[in-house]
Amino acid sequence: MSAGPRFGTDSANGRSTKERSPLAQLLHALNQPLTGLQCSLELAVAGPRPTEHYIRTLRESLELTARMRVLVEAVRELTDAQQCRLDNPELVRLDALLHDTVDDLRPAAEAKNLHLSLVARDPLTVRSDRKHLESIVFRLLESALSLAQEGTSLQMVTTTSQDNAWILVSWSRGPRPEQSPFSRQELGLLIAEAGWKRAGAQWTLTSTDSTQSCSVQLPLACFLPHVHSADLGDLP
């Protein structure tokens, strides 16, 4: 089983892209279509060419530009999120937040004939910025839905282990998206990964030929030294 989506190995220094930050991965991915566009345009102006050649060059250039647009949008979303201050930590019932997000996305799942299920029996109280958590939970599930095979199930299970809350999301993989692993859907997972890590979570994404799963591990609030058990009693 291999972690994915990952972007291979940097031949220049032998460093796996798994070690790069999400932003570094996006910038590295942007280099390929940008180089291709430059080469295509340089060949087009190198000398007289048949009309068909210029038409083909324009079409290829538009395709490369579209690829760069997707990557630039991802870079912008990532950098905008990183610039937002997370200075309003509060006690959040993560299990309730997951239920709300699943309810919000259920119509999208039904439109794709996907069965969306959540098993969250235990309360998961964490200390984090609520808006940031809402954003990354939505981003994770939205991306997973877009990657899942129609007519299958997307399952989310939560549990606790020692001093951590665990979230496991798994789904059957649909057809490989165009421009994979730099498709809009897979880049959504990369952005979700960056958001969870910024929230202090550990993130693991694994893939097989038929399935994909993501696990998130976040400290429970009751095990943080500055949170007292009395503070948890006021939560719904």
C-alpha cells in the first residue's frame, strides 16, 4: 500500500515529494505545464509553419494554461488559508461538526448515487479554531466525494485512542481524474492535508488500486494541560 496522491521523486536531488510541504509540491507541479507552454510557443515562432501547426499550438497552449490555472487556484487557496490567523481557539465538539457537515453534503452524495455514512458514537472534544475546523472538514469530505466511484459508499468512522481523536474516511476509487495526480479533486485533498496539519493534526492518506482512505489524528481537549474537565461540561 502506498501513500497517495504523491508526486514521485525529485530527480534533481532524490528527495521524495512526500517530504515537501503542500505549497512546495504545488509549485513543483506548476513548473511542468509552464515549461511545456514556453517550449510550445518558442517552436511556433522559430520559423514559418503551416496553419495547422499554429492551430495545434494554440490548442495545446490553452490546455497547458488550463492546467496552470487549476494549480494557481490551489496555490492561492493554500496561501490564503495560511495567512488567516488561528487565534480564536475554543472547545469544539468535533463529532457534532462532522454530523453537520455530512448533512450539508448529503444532497451532493445522493446526486452521485453515493451512500454517505458517519459512525461517531463517542464525543470528540478538541480545542481549535471552529471556523478553520469547519473549513477543513468540508474540504476533506467534498474532495473525497468527488473522487469516489458512483454507486458506492463513502464511510467515516471516529474513535478515540489514548489522548487522541481519530477520524477515518474511506471510499472506493472512481476513474482516475484527468491530469492526475494534479487534478482539481486530488489537489483538494492536498489542501485539506495542509489545513489539518496546521490545526495540529497528524494526517495519513493511503491508496490501493480500488480504495483510498484518509486518517486524521487530533489531540483531545481533555488531555491538553490548559483545559480543565469543568470546562467540558458546558458543551452540548
